[in-house]
Amino acid sequence: MASSIRSDAEDELFSTKSLRGGKNWAILIGVNYTARQDELRDGGDQRSREALPALSNAANDALSIADILTNYYEYDADHVIVLTDDKGTAAEQLPTKSNIARELLRVSKEAGDKDTVFFFFAGHGIKLESQSTSGNNVAMLALDVELQEGDPIGNMFGLPFGLMDDLGRIKANQKLLVLDCCHSGEIFNQHRASAAFQPTSEESGREDKNLLAAPAFQAMASCRASQLASDGRDGNSKFTSAFLHGLRRLPAQNQKSPVTAHALLRHLKGYFDESQRPDLRSLIDPSGNEGEFAFKPRREAEFKKFLVEELEEAYLRGMVVSRQGSWWFEECPWFIPSIRAEMVQIYDSQEAVSRGSTVADLLDAESLREAADLALREWKDGESDVAKLRRKHGQLLLDADSGKKLREALAEIEADLDPLLPTEKLAEISRGKVESVSPTNSMDKALKAADVHLLAVVKHSLGNDEAEKIYKQALRMYALEMQPTKSDSPTQTANNEQVVFNYSRKILMALCRVDFAQYLQGEAKQHKLAAEQYQLARREIKQITFDGKQKGYADFFMTFAFCGEADAWIGINRWKQANALLDQAKTLAETKHDGVLSPVAGHFLEAHVYRRNAWCKMMQWKIKDAMCSFRKSNEILVQRMNVEDSESEHDDACTSVLSDELPAGWEQSKDYSSKVAFLHNRHGIAMGLRFQGDTEGAADEYRQLTRDVESAFSQFRSDSADAAIETQFVIRTINTQERLGDCNLFGNPEVRDLKEALDDYRRAMMRVHLLRDSARDRTKAALLYKQALALSLPSPFTDHELAMQMCQVADEIYRSSEGKTGGLFDALGTLTTLCVQACEETTESKTVLARSTSAQDKLRDCILAYRDKVGTTPHRDQLELCLFASNILLKYAGQRNKYQTLADADLLLSFCRIALESYQGSDGTDSPERQEVSDAVKYLRPYFDTAMHAKMGLGDSQVKEMLQIQAEATLGTLDLKEKGVRPILAIYVLDDKPYLLVDIPRSLSRCVPLAESYYNVEMVRNASYSEAKLPLPDEIQDALSSWIKQNSTAYGTAKPDCRWCDTVRGFDAHYAATTTVIDSTTGEEKTVVETTSRSGTFPFELHRP
């Protein structure tokens, strides 16, 4: 019973007379056209029969809205007019043209200037073949519409003008027209000199009570003028279902505030994609009136039942359980959807402190596991066979304490559920599809969407291609199950049934979409479709607005979904989208403006966000940003492990120690999930060193990391039997050893050791058999490919025969998954075998030019094709393989003519320049970041050196190109031509020998090997820091002096462009000068370093003394 005492909020809400004065009218039309079908079928007009098919839900749409208006809003039954062709409707209540016109006329006579009128139509809208004389383009069809050859010729309302004229005669203060029919957006094409529908100037702030009292004439269309509207299923159209949901949910969330038309539109947008897009506009007349129509809830109406219930909150809490931001099934496979809420409720009963908190917190994994064990063992009397089966499956997964047992459990679950899978039949209707489930045996009537969801997850984990089909079936079943259901209450009359809204299914449906997305971006390699599923999952949750802790739980899920979608876009090298999503995820974890921390802050999920951000930046060659994010992630993890970082006094995470120190208390911590994540971040930092060109430093980090990973793994095995964490440790041991091998394969040729690379890959292979099937095969193939590359390059232990045998095994695995690969494995599978063949062919024969199609040619063609495939923003590992393969092509793949040498050098340089750009400016903006030096300049130097070798071999005709290489290799930015033309003199160090590159306009171009003039690198470097400069060769000095003399008048003081700075080779722009002094006490000479640095200068004298 409603309380007779009003709250202060209610007094404020209902005290304004303008919100309470006047009557609220509603004219609700719903037409299914069922009664017309026999007539149309028996007639000879085929086109008319096709133009007016029966609808399933239009009549019920009108009845459903009438029900909620009269029971929950300030609409008296006497002022709610419903015209439908529902079975048994009296003739005067049918939605014929004359009856609709009669009611419009009635309201126009009875409605006063303080009243409101809501007009709703659900039925057919037909695009007219040609515009009528009245200017109408669309016909809104009454039940008795007259058709001729499919075209309406009578008993219809024309859009945009016909219906507007009828409504325009009503004197009400506020009017809202809602059309749920095809082409309903045509209403907005009504343009007259006096008024036109326009979007409101501001969509926010429309709840202002002055707007609620101001005159308003608004129209809402279920779709655009060119679109069709879905008839929906299970009682209501897609549009009306969302409209009703808003009328129920919004007052429950906003203390029964008036529900404005714009609030409904914002709510509706979450339900639709571009195929059907609702819209709302206001009719702006010369007076400028732009009020806001609102539905006023009854003070005594009870909306609380439309909020999230305890069970639904339990499902919401269980949306994110991963301790590392991974897919939940990899870490908690026993947390199955069908009994997940029961596990959470048991967990809460044991965690009183957490349950009583006002701040959302994630579930503790170990406590949740204990709760799961209790839930699965708690058999109940009278349980159905399917309920028992759920507990059996959960127990199998809970007891699977090894990879082998897990695979056996998955196979048994698949065998149990496959025979029970419901069969589906799809029936087409004009405004949508209806899915029906047909039973196949006596048991499957109880098989629910959550059970099919589990089957999809099991097939997904097993790598079964049927997973995609089963995921789609589960989603359809969730959609059916989450429709509102009705249950009779003994305390209520038959006319006031209790309506129960199953938001649990909406929450589980969002979880299913995320699981499906994980499959699409993983096994299926359908990254764009995966991104769409993440978007839909977020939309499902956004449709349910939460308060307090519920909002925190939703934020956890949103954060996880943002990261997942970012990974999906990364899979197809869409960096702009990925970066934006990760920024949104970080924002969710930030401190709010009022100083209140986000519930995500400090949790493993925040560490996961920064780890994902780090890898995304690493893949874009933004190495410094990546390393900063890795360290930020580790700082969060250290806090979660309840230990103190020895470098925690640093305010800036980017200035912390690199990675070689474990935090204090590491050995004592039992938080192995955080440990695995911490070690993975250290792995990323070591990789950052490698891509900054520090091959030796990276190798040292990886060697230390392999020991730390093994130590933590050993401690874990003595303390725990968690199969999911064990798998993560196995992956860490393999991947760390593999990346150590990469230092010695892809690292700087001056310091790398191919023998060490082979040993590292061999050691990595030792645990590959512990991985699951698909991951095991791909990891094995990748390691074989890398070993083959190490064996094929020139060294004392080159073995092309063994390398090709390894490639044959790896190629077989690659071909079996072709089309479903990406990143590193795709690059290895595409390029490795051809690289090995090119190296082998060069060794066997020096007459490559005589062959029609050599291995060199095949490798070149393959690299060119792969460059086209990956575009200008490839994955980091793809780009590294392209650089490596192009380097092999140019350096080791045998003889070629001058043109081909030139082309192959340019091919290698094209990949260097992609890395230099670091994808900056790929969003189309003219960002100043484009001027920054690439983080990868030192890493790329050996590749630039290979290209420079090739260009020098072609003679002085290539000096212009050599100068471009010199600029890009030493400065780390793309070289752009200056506006003016002047001499360029540049120093380049290659193979520890200095070269002088000279280009003088309209004069000579030379590449001068300075070693031939008895200048070594040290002499040139010292000259750049000394006032005594080296003399230029006479020929160059003469040409330079001549140019300066000729251009000094026209250009003022003519200065050549002198380039000599090269931090990679030790030519720094600034240096610390030293002086020799005599110690006054001892009389000994000693060298003193000056406290301020000096600027270096070009090492050669430009003017003759």
C-alpha cells in the first residue's frame, strides 16, 4: 500500500501546478491487419497481398502502452483511447480510418490548452511510388486501407503532412507523436513556411521544469525515412519493447521524476544499430516554442520492482572474475553461467565485511572457489536432470587440476550436452524474425540459454569450429528468455498482474557476447566481428543503469570490455580505435573530480588496463610509452601483493627501476596471479630494451627473468594446484625463453649470437607439449620457423637441410590454420621458408641470374605482397619479420643487377620508414608528435646500414638517396626536403669507418671514404669536439667555396647544411669537455671534467685558412 505521507522529493516534484494541471490524453493505435488476410488471399491482387502482410505485435504494442500509462502514469482510463484489431474488438474500437479520425476529432474538441496529447501508431508504413498531390511520400495504413496493385489509394494517413494537419487542430499545450512503422522518419520531412521539425538545440538538460511546462509539439520515429521497422517477437516490436522498458526503468532510477521524450530517446539508442535508428525532433514555430513533453509517474506507483534485484546483482558481480584480465574460462572454468549467481550468493554469505561495504569490490578468487565447491555439492531435493547435470559439469571443471584433466572434463561435458542441444526454426515475418525452439528429446525442454552458452564455451576452449554456431544459438535463446514474463500474485487482481523483468538474462547475454568475441578474435580471427560483439555487450549493460556498488560492478565489466575490444582492433592493426578504447578504460580507473576513487582503481583490472595499453603501444613502436605503462601496471600489482616496491618513493612510474629487481616480500606473497602478471610486465620492459636497440641489455634482462619465472613457478607448484595459473606459468616460461632467443636472432648483428638463439628456442620447446592443442601447434611452428632462420644465416653451424626440414613441419601446421592467423605467426608462416630457400640457393650456386625463377625472386615477390597485405600500420612482430626478410633478401640472397639492388634496398627502407613513423599522425591529424625522434632509431640502424651498403655499391649517382638514409638513420625521423637548395655535407659511420657524403647544387655529388684519407672514426669524432677542424678534400673544398661565392649575394651569408650528429655511433650534439690541471699539493697532472657541457660542431673546416 502506498504511503500517504509525501517525501520532500515528492513535494518538490509534484508541487508545480503546471506539471499537474490539465488532462493527459493518449490515442493509441495498433494494427495487425490479421482480419484482412483472407480477403487479400482470395483476391486477385498479388501486389496488394504482399504490401499488407499480417503483423504479430502491433495491436499488443498499443495495449501494452495503455496498460503502463493507466497503471503507472497520470493517465485516467477515460482519456486513454485504444484502437486495435485484437481478437474480439468491437467494431467501433477497430483502427479504421473513420474510427481514428473520429477520435482525433473528439480529442480536438475536448482537449484544453493546458492538456497534453500522446498519439501512438504501430502498424504498416508504405513508401508511395510517387509523391501525392498533397506532398506526402509515405502512407500510414489504417486497418481498412484501400489498395490497388499494392499502392494505397484510400483510408490512410499521409506522411509527412496528412497526419500533421489532423494533430495540428488539437489545442493541447503539449503533443507527442510516436510512430512505430516503416519509413516513419518521413514525418521529419514536413517543411512549411510556418513551422518545421528540427533537432533540439540541446539534448541534455531537457528535464528543466520550465521546459516541461512550455508548449511543445514533438515527434518520435522508430526508424529513418528510408528504413524498415522490426515487428519484433514475443509480444512487442523492437521499438515498443525498448520504449516500454524506458517507461518502467527510468522512474525507478530517477526517483519517479517525469520521463521526458529526450530521456526516452537516449534510452532507446542503446537498443539499436544503424539498420534501424529512432529519432526525436521538435516542431519549431515562429514563436520559438521548444518545450519538452514528459510522462508524469503516479505518486503512488511502485517502480522499485523494475530495479536490479539481488539475484541480478549476483550475476552482475560475477561478470569479471579473471585475476589477470584474461578470459574467465582460462582462470575459473568452474564458474559456469547457469549456477554462477548461486556461487556468488554463497560467497557473499561468507564475506560479511565485503557484503556490507558501500564500495564495489571484485570477487576474491580463492574464496569464490570455496563458494563454488559448496554450491556444486549442495544437491537439492526435486532437482531436474538438467540441474543435476549442471552441478556435475561444474564439479568436473572444479576438480580439473591439470591441463590433461581439464581436456578430459571438456570432452565429457561436450558429450553430455551435444545430444540435448535444442533445434531451431526461423520463421520470417514482415518486420522481423521469430525464433522458435523445437524439442528433440524428453529432456531438452529444461535446457536453457545458459546451458547452451556453456556448450559454446566448451567447444571454444577445445578449438571446435562449431563454437560459433552454438554461441549464436545461445544468444538467440537469451533474447527469448529475457522477455518480460507475468506471474499472478494472490494479493493482486487479474487486471493488475505483477510483471517480472528478467535482467539476469540481459547480464548473462552480455557475458555471452564477450565470450563469443573472445572466440572470434582468437580461434576464428574475425576481429571486426569480435569488436562488434564487445560493443553490443557494453550496450546490453548500459541499458541497465546502476547506482552505488552496482555501478562499480558495471564499471569493472565495461573496463574489461573496453580492453577486449581494443585487442580486437589491434588484431587488424586499427590502432586509432584501440588507443581510444584503452584511453576510455584508463579513464574509468581514474580519480573522479570530487576526489572519489573509481572502484577499478588499484584492482588487478587497472593493472590489466595499463598492461594492455603497454602492449598496444609496443606494437606501434612507441617504446617509451609502452615501458612507462608496464611500470605503472607493476606498481599496481605490487600494491595488490601487499609488498613495498623498493622504488616506490618515485612519483613518476616512468623513472622506476627497469625490471631487474623483485619487490620486497616477493617470496612471501601467495598471490600467484599478480606474480604472473608482474613477470609478464617485466617481459615487456625487456622487449622494450630490445626495440630501443639495446640487444645486450635486453638479453641480460631476459636471462634474469627466466630464472625468476622458474623460481616463482617452482614455488607455485609446491603451494597450489590451480590448473589455470599453472598454464599461465607454462606460457611465461616458453615465451620468456623464446624472446631471449629473439635477442640473438633479430638483435644487432654486431653482438647477437645465433648459436645462443638456437639454444634458447630449443629450451623454449621443452614445455610446448604442456599447452592446449591449438596453442601447442602454433607455438611449436613458430619456434621451428625461428630455429630454421638461425640455421640458414651464415655462421660456423649453418645447416640448410635441417632448416628446410623444420620449415616443412611448421608449414604443415601453418597451412592447416591459414586464414585464421595474424601477427607474428602469420608473418613467420608467410616469409620464413622463402628466406631459408634464398639463403640455401645462394650457397649452392653463384649463378642465380641465369635461373628463370629463383628463390630470390620468390622471396622478393612474397615480401612485396605481404607489404600490401599489412599496409602502413602492421603489427610490431609483422614489421620485424618484414625487416628481417628484406635484410636477408638484400644481404644474403645472392647476386642481382643494379636496378634490382636499388629496388631491394628501397624495399628494406620502406619498412624502416614505417617503424620511424611509429604510426604517429595515422588519425589524420597534423600532430607535432610527428617531429619526435623514433624510439626505434637504434634498433633500426643495422637495417639502415644494409641499405647504405647497397647504395654505396652503386656509386655516386646514389648520393641523394644516401643523404636521406643518413638523416633518417641518425636523427630517427623521416627526412623531408628543405624549402631552399643548398650544399649538404654529412658524416655516416659504417662498419666502424667514417664516410663523408657531399651534395653541392649544380655541382658534384660524392661519397668519400674518409679512411682512405687516413681519417678514422675517433679522429673525426674528436674534431667535432675541438676547435681544430679537419681539412676537406681539395675537390670538395673547391666546389663548396665556388658555390658559397656565387650565392653569398643572393642569399646573404650562404651556409651549407652540415650533418654530423649520430647518437648511435657516439657523435653527440653536446659533450662534457675535459681539461688537464696540475694539483697544487702533489704537483701531479689530473684530468678534470667540466661541470657544463659544450656544443659540438661539424668536424671539417668549411673555409680555407
